[in-house]
Amino acid sequence: MKILILGAGAVGLSVAAKLSTVAEVHAVCRKKSAGAIASRGFSMTGIWGEGTFRFSAAETVPEGSRFDYIIISSKSQDTEAICQQYAGLICDTETVSLQNGIGNEEIISKFTNRVIGGMIITGFEWRGDAAVHVSVEAGPMKLGKFPEGLDEPVTRLADLIQKAGMHVETSGTIRSELWGKTLYNCALNPLGAVMGVPYGSLTHPAAWRIIEQIVAEAFAVVSAEGVRLPWKDAPEYLVFLKTVQLPATVRHHSSMFQDLARGRKTEIDFINGAVVEKGREHGIPTPCNAMMVDLIKFRESLAAPGVNR
């Protein structure tokens, strides 16, 4: 089995490392990471196990290569450009989105009708150019044919991922899984980034009141989208968030916090921003989510060159 991972950062390289034990893998990543992997391998620590992994990695795809699966693990804002660059490969290959937010699968669908939606709710933290610590996991990876259903390519990939030692389940309703993760991300990711705290700190009553408003708005939007979630309403989800998801990720610093610390753009437009955009389409007010978008964009601007802080 040959697998290509495009836009491989902390998530993609970690998945590549695990898959390299059961398949032939090539990861397209930043030059520094590719060089470090070539010279000393990729180092992983944490709950996915510890070890050094060697697999093919470069800034480009080897000429003439073909693959059984393509996994896109880039930041959501890069999805369109990646699909355009590798359109010739994507058009006739099972292509998986293993990304944050809403809208990635729709973008990929413009380039191929062989789209697999993926949801991963695991914490990855950089420890160097080719070193990642897998810190927390709030549930198994989910894979499903997009927008719904299951087929043999999905189950075959899930079996391979399971064989590589990652927790995975298939889902015939992957849109529900994607929106479920987006609720979690909307609630915790930007607030943890703005305040610079791990998720466990967000149970403070003042923070939790903000989270309650974010989730109420997002849940209303999901309902208007016609997506059925496992929870009947926002209060029921908030109980699940506080008693199941948050305790599993209590020490985790959000991906937006890590992006801001590295001076990079966040995925806010595809998370809380997606709630705001869909809310506008359905005539649903989303002031709290809009506020989080503005706060994150303000923080992003402070990292720009020449900005007076």
C-alpha cells in the first residue's frame, strides 16, 4: 500500500510515522522537517508510543509516483492551494481530509469524487523540526465516505490505520463527526489560545459562561444545517464536553495557541468562522463566535512584522 501525506505538519508527520510501519509512505512537508527526517529520523513520544521512524519525506512528490491513498493534513487555509498543486494526483485517488474545521471536504470535492472525511481529536505538540509529542486523545479517529456512507476503500484504510496502532472507527455519517469535533474546537481552541492556558483552565466559571454561549450558537447552526448530532441539545453536549472530552485533554494547549506562538495564521476561519458564515446563511445570530474570530485575528496581527505591541 502506498500513501501520500500532503501538508504534513505535526499531525501528518505523526500519522506518517505510524503508517510507515505497515505501508510505503511519502510525506510532503517543510524543508527543515524533511532534512531532519532524512538525517536522523522522525522522533515521537507520548501516548502513541515512543520511537524513531524513518520514511520518505520531501517538499515535493517524486515524479511519476502514484498512490493508493492521499491524506491531506494541512492547515485548512492551505487546502485549496494544495488541491490545485496536486490536482493530477488527487483526481483519481481516494483522498482523505484529516484536518480541523468545516469546508475542507467540500474543497477537495471540487477536484475528485473520491473523498473520505476524517476526524481526529488528538493533541500533537512540536518538540523540534522532526519531533512531536502526542499528548492527549479525546476519542478515536473517525473515517467515512463524504458526505455520507461507507465503502470498501474506507474500511480498508481504517483496517490499515488500526494495524499501525492508531485508534480508528468508521462512520456512515461523517458530517456529524466533523461538526461534533467543530463544537469541541469552537468551545476550547480559540479561548485557550487567547488566554494562553491549557484546556483544563477553561472550567473556570467565567470562561465556562463564554463556552456556553459559543456552543449554544454553534448548536443552533448545526441544527439549521440539518446535521444530526449524538446530543439532543447544547446543554447535553456541554455535559459531555465537561465530563468526557475536557478531562481527556486537560493539559493540552490548543493548536491555535501553538500557531500564534510560532507566528503563524490559525484555522479560525474554518472553525468559529464557519459557524459565523453558516449562521449568516441561516439568519442565526452568532455574536460570541464572531467575537472569538475577531480576537484571534487581532492576535494574529500582533505577530505581523512591524506591528507595535
